[in-house]
Amino acid sequence: MTSITLDRVSVTLGRFTALSEVCAVIPSGQQTVVIGPNGAGKSTLVQTILGQLPHQGSLTFDPPNPRFGYVPQRLDFDRHMPLLVSEYLAMGLSLRPLWLGLGSGVKRRVYDALAQVKASDLADKPMGSISGGETQRVLLAAAMMTKPDVLVLDEPATGVDINGEQLLCELLDELKSEHTIVMVSHDLPTARAHADWVICLNRRVVAQGSPKDIFKTKVLVATFGLHQGQSEAFY
């Protein structure tokens, strides 16, 4: 499994400094949750780790050249398109047109990925008919099909009901035994309950450590503008 070290990583977008000398460690085989206020650079950090943005400073992977799986915040597509879940997952695997059906090898990979995220029953459903929570599990299945060393999720619970969010968190708890997980979240109680390591970001790292340590710090209170009682509610 892969650990990630960021040493004075900065990202400038035009004249705007999105990240400033970020120093952080993302431990291997754990679930790291990145939290911070709106505009803190959380998504920018994710894009930098994925190699999608140029940066200054050092970004080190151990071992090097890991495979990434990425789960975006949402999937934008035409919900009236007659596309089954299994076909959506097969699009990046098969060279043959979807209307000819899925080959046995592709079909096996698709169904194995859906089973891994407890979504086998979704295979023959139209993409436009499934719920927000089900869509996130399909996106997670798509990410898992790359056999990633590092699984990166950007606000995966956005638009998901509480039951869907709970199931997603349980799946991630299971997957971290074989993958390094990096998740951006605005949901502090979820971070407190499911993270092994927390990075509190506001363009630079304000604090990092175990949830128990982070949610007891005055830094967290100041970063989010919470009063002490509100912060203690997450502990």
C-alpha cells in the first residue's frame, strides 16, 4: 500500500494561491479525511495528488507510481439516456459496441466490481433511474475496476441520503484494509466517526493527526468559526 508525503506543496491558479506550502503525510492503508471551510483548497489538493495540476514543492509516493481510483463528487450525464449500469461500467473496458452486448471477460469484471460495493442488483438498471447513493456506489465500483493503490474521493456524500452515506462509509471502512484512501468531506461528524487520520486545511495545513486529537484542538474551532460547544459535539 502507498503512503503520500507533501513537502511545501503550493499551487497557483492564475494570480490566486490555492495551496500554500502544504506539508502533510497521508499514511498507507488508512482512511485520511481532508476537512476545511469552503475555498480552503480541498479539491485542489485532491487534483494535485492525482497529477492534474502543476505544483511547486515535493509530492512523494512510497512506493512510487501508484495506480489511482477516483470517485468524483457527482456524475453529470443525460438521465434519459438508455444506458444500463453494467454498460456504463463496461465503456472503458470493451472495444466492441455496447449494442453487441458485453463479452464474458468484461461482464465478469463489471459484476465483480458491483459485488465489491454491494450493488450487484443495480447491474441491469438504467443509470438515470438509480438514487444518489446508488450512483456513488457505481462510481466507486468504476474506481475499483482500475485496481487502485490509492482511492481518492471528492465529497462522495454530496446529494446522498443518510442511509446511502452510512453504507458508503461502511464500504470504505472495509476497503482501507487493501487501499490507501483519501477523502474530502465537509461533514465533520462523518470525519470524526470514520477517519483514521485527519488533515485540516485552509490553503495550508492548519493541523493534522488522529480524529481524537484534531477534534479537541482550538485550531479546529478557529478554522471553522465554531464555538467550543459546537466543536465538542463532534468529539
